[in-house]
Amino acid sequence: MGYPIHIVDVFTDKALAGNQLAVVLDAGDLDAAVMQRVAREMNFSETTFVMPPSLPGLAARVRIFTPGTELPFAGHPTVGTAWVLATEGRVPDEALEFTLEEGVGPVPVRGEPGPNGITFWMTHPPLTFGEVVSDRRRIAAALGLDESALVPNVPLQVASTGNQFLFVALKDADAVDAAVSDNGRLASAFGDEEPLGVFLFTATGPDRLYSRMFAPAFGIAEDPATGSGSGPLGAFAVKYGLVPPSRRVSIVSEQGTKMGRRSIVNIRLEYDADGDIPTRIEVGGAVMPVVSGTLVGADA
């Protein structure tokens, strides 16, 4: 007895780069406590568990766990799980466009065949911009930086399409690389509020970003690629003039390079004639298989 398990690297076209993901199939009889223990055992930023959907017309239900907690939604787990389901023949009629059930509700995904295999895209839930953090020096210090490293006229602001992140725009790639993920400092920076993942980035061209994401409070000191945050990242960069606005915007975000797991996250945004909230946000990337096998002992 056991559960089929696949380890893949997401947002990369080269194995042993990108963001690692474990996908456990046929997991409908596992309870949440066991799923959490398995995610802790895998010790990747996320592990997904696939089971039959509870809603009609959806391909599968997916639960997502970090080593420390369950998430309602996440990007590279959605993209990687969709790729595994499609390549393992787990989608009816071998469809490349289907919908997954996650904690935030239905999440549409679609695959685009290409010369290097199938690139999967996910459509984000609606975007909201939230609180602006006024104490810029406190956040910079929590990242091990001086306040002068921040882009002067861009606020530190929370944004979300299901997972909240605090977005911090820095002046250059050197500043991004100089930042340090420290659980104690970041927890203190949020005071009595629950700590958020901190997404720091810089613009390196009109349609390119260089980024890192720290979420030590969730067991992730640094994430190699953060799909759920990359959609809001793109919208944030457009909103504050770091990427030129247009009705349709395409952005490439390079993440994970500093930690030796370079990831390429593609972001597509669509806008109405006015407004700074995209009407559609898609994030996509390549997926590479690494390990396939059987998970045993999960029912212990």
C-alpha cells in the first residue's frame, strides 16, 4: 500500500532548479494531520495532496501544505500539480484546460504545448490592494537593509489574490541580493499583527523583474519561486510605474537566483481602459520531472 508521489521542479526548463514540489496522488483518505507531517518530511516550500473534487465539473481537489501550515492557494503548487495531472493521464479526455478546486475555490489552469514540453498557466483569483506600511525604516531594517535601499516614491503595500504579501520595491539587484531573511526580525517588524510573506524586488528592464520572497513565519526562509505572489507583484509594479502600463502586459520575474535555484516566472496582465486592477492575471512556467515513486508510511 502507498500513494503515488511525484517530485517536480516548477518555473524552470532545467531539472534541479526552480521551485521543488512534491505531489501526492490518490490522497483522499489522508487526514490533514498526516498531510502536514508528510509536508514536514518532504521539507519543500509546499507539498500538494490530490483527491476527488467536491464540486462538479472540476478536475481534482488540491490541498497545499508548507512544512508548517496549510495554504488556501499557492502558485507553483498549482502549476506543478496541473502539469503532473496532465502528464500522468489524470485529466478526463487528456484536456490541457481544466479547473482545480483549492481552498480559495476553483482555480482555472491551462497548458500550452511547446518545443520543450507543456507550459502551464494558472488564472489568479481577483486582486486586492491592502494596507500601506508607513514605517519604511522598520521594514528595511528587518530585511537587513538601510531605508535608502527602498525606491523612494513607491509605498510598502500589501496585495493579494488569495495569499497576502507585503511588496517592497528596491533600487537595484544588489539591494535585493543583500537582503536577509531573519524570522525574529521580520516577526518583530509586524508587531502584534500576523507576519506576512515579504516580496522584495527591483525592475531590471521595462518588462523584467528580479525578486526574492521571505516567509520564515510559515517555515519558508526563502522561496525559489512564488506563483501566488507573482501575479500581484506584476500588478504592483504596473500600478507604481516600475513596469510601463498597457492594456496587455507581459512580465518575466527572475526569482531564486540568490539561493541557487533560478526560476523564471511569466506574468500576464490584462486591463480595462482605466483602473489599476487587472481584469485578468495569469502566471505560468515550465515544469521538469525529477522523481516518481510511492509514498509509504503515510497511514502510520
